[in-house]
Amino acid sequence: MSAEPPLLLMRGIVKQFPGVRALDGVDLEVRRGEVHCLLGQNGAGKSTLIKILSGAHQPDEGVIALGGEEVRLTGPTAAIRLGISTIYQELDLVDGLSVAENVFLGHERARLGFVRQGEANRATRDLLTRLGHPEIRPSTEVGRLSPAAKQVVSMARALSHDTRLIIMDEPSAALAHDEVANLFRIVRELTSRGVAVVYISHRLEEIREIGDRVTVLKDGRTAAVGLPAKSTPTSEIVSLMTGRTVEYVFPPRRPRPATGSEVLRVTGLTVPGVVEDVSFTIGAGEIVGLAGLVGSGRSEIIEAVYGARRASGEVVLEGRPMGRGRTAGRGGTAAAVRLGMGLAPEERKAQALLLDQSVAHNITLAGLGRYSRFGWLDRRRESAEARELVETLDIRPGDPDRPIKTLSGGNQQKAVLARWLVGERRLLLLDEPTRGVDVGARAELYAVIRRLADEGIGVLLVSSEVPEVLGLADRVLVVREGRIIHRADAQDLDEHRVLDMIMEGSAL
């Protein structure tokens, strides 16, 4: 008698995007009633794989089978109809709707064109009770709920369909410790009923506690399938995650002076609920890297230093306090720019660029006051300085009047860096500076960043890719759950050790 087929079988999944082979023959096998953990560094292909499984992307090659039968997931509706539900890290709930309206959004209970709200409320109440949260009222507006309660509503919505498989993407990222324990209770309740869970997390202690088996991805390929979650050594998992095909070409570091001027001093920086009592310094010409997981507080540290997030503590730029008393960045981003800070944010298209404007206008945007007199803009001077920076950073094509949306990702990022070279800059804050940039352009960006540091500019760098932090930074601060847990010169660390620290939480 043959064994029961797995609930989900994915074989040889390939997904190609322009210039990037995101998945290169990935395999995944999930059994009924198990928690199957999916591990891999940022960029390993986890997000692309779950988007294919949820119907958001179509694979270019490969086979997907559910319960032994080959299926085609032509869209999210098809995936839901086949019993696959996805709970993303950024919950896709509508804050202005009630709990019940969110639970049945897209498949409302209606008769003759009218929504039967009472029936939806009763069904929602039953689902919430099943999940152990009868205190959540179906009529409550979702925007008034805590992150943990919103997580429960997302699960109720998944169960409002005839769900066989639930994908959970970093479900504990926004939860407190006791809320994580309740999440695990719900997961165990689901699997006891035969529902399978694909659980994505960077936290190995969670994998040990809730997981049954583990699949590891690296660089769009399957490094291991079905490892025992509780007994596989951490060193083996980290080794599987760190094998890579992507090459990083870093410029050589120049020896730093034993003593030098201090560009930035941060003392006791605290963002309630996110960052706690963070202190560090950056010297002139020094690159300091923040290594940590997404959600560890890395980006929030940069935002607080820049004045874009309310925080307590003290931020001092070249001896000039950015705030008074115990309030960091009180002057906000305008004061940061005026005093010599520049920020290249994580999402350059949404947060840094005016896509329909020219390269020149995007470069000079933060320094327009330099080109204006008596209310008139000196466009000739503006264009001349923009052209000079285009040449200095080798932005291609070299036409400053070209719309910036027509440039590649790497050249757009160079333009963002060029913006902060207008006027006197003493500190650059770089959040994921090479995200979405191809390998060749990365090397060019690394050379630009190193050249700026060699000219005396301090750099605070955030990257999800540990080799990038180690290869580019002079010093590394390892961040976990809003705290700095380790500090060291980059040359004294290796990728395995840093991953151990950010995943296990101990400085080895």
C-alpha cells in the first residue's frame, strides 16, 4: 500500500524577473497537519516562492501538486479556492472596516445583493472563539485593534475559507512574548485539525519550538528539504543559508587614523516599543554598519537619528546637539539636513525620488536654496552642478535632463547619493543602498560609498545582506530586538558568527 502523498508538493520551481533569476529549481514538500518552516537570508527567494504559492506570481517552470493532484494557481482567488491562505507580515487588513467585514472581505455573505451582516457577525464570532479570542467583537473597527488582535483576525479570515494550508510570513515580528505564546497555541490547534502551516521566520528559537521540519533556501535554490526542526544543529542551518553564488566586489579599506574627529554621537536613543537605549559613535571617514534582521530596529535607528521618528536620547552631530534635553532629533529632518545629514531611504522610488522629474532636479532637490536668490531660481547654476555630480558619480546615461524614471536602479541610487553631495555633508545614512540593484551596479555603488568615506564623510549603513555589511563597513553593530548586542571591527567578524548572533540572540 502506497504512502499518503504530501499535501503540497512543489518541484523544480523557476521564476525569472528582468535580469534576476529569483528561483532556480526550488523544491518544497509539506505534509498534512505539520508546521513546515521556510528559512533563508533576505534575497534567498522565500518571498517569491510564497507569492507563487499564493497565486500572486506564476512560475516559469516547475510543478505544483495539492493532495497528489497537479494544480495551476492562476491567481490569489484560485489559490484560496484550492484551500491555500496567506497571512503576510504586513497584514492586508482594512483598518476602516469592522472585524467581520475584514474576515469575509471578497466573499461576503449576501442574499439578493444585500450583505447579511448578522450572519457574518455570528460566523466571525464562531471563528474567533475557535481561535481562543471570543473577546474580539465582530463589530469592532480593525484599526482600533492591537497588532496581536489583528493577527488573530487575519487567521480568522484564512479559516473563513475551506483552508488546508496557511502560509505565515514572519507572524511574530510585531508581537510581544506572551502574544507569541498565544500564536503558537493557535498554530497547534490548527495543525491538530489537519491544517498544514508554512511558517517563515528568522528566529531559530521559534523554529525549534513550533516547527516540525525545515526547508532552507539560498540564492533562489533549495539548500535542504525537510530537516528536523528541533534537532538540526544551528551551525548546519547557518552553513546552508550562507552558501552563495552572488559575488560581492568591495573596494579596499584604507587604514583609519587611531584618533580622529567624531562626526556623530548617539546616546541612549530609545523609540518606544522598537529601539531601547542605543548608543554609538561614528568618526570622520568611518563606515559603521548595522547588522540585524528585518524588524530588529535597524531602520528605526536611522530614522530616529535623522529626526524622522520621535525618540528620546541624544543625537550630536559634530558637537551640535540635534535635540535638547532628552529628546532626540527635536528639530526634525529639516534640522538634520541643515546641519549636514543626508538620508538614502530603503524605498528609493516611494521615499526619495520624483520619478517624473529630471535627474538634475532629483539631485538638487535638497539644496534648492543654494540656487535661488530673491525668490528666483538660477537654473543655469543648478544644471551645471547637477551635470558635474552626474560625471563625478558616473551616472548613466549622462544626461541630467533625462527623466529619472528611465534610469536603472543602480543609477537611480547614485542620483540619491549625489543629492547629499550638494553643499556640505558630514554624515550619510544609507538604508539598504543596493536593494534591487544588479551585481555590476553594486560594485560601482560600493566604490562610491567608500570614496565618500575616504573624503571624510561618516556613513551609517543598514543592509539585510550580512556579507555587504562586513565587506563595506569598518565597524559593525549587531542589532537584535531593538538593542545593540555586539560591537566589533568588521575584519574581526565573519558571516557565520553574525548570523548566529542575530538569529540566536547571543554574542558568541
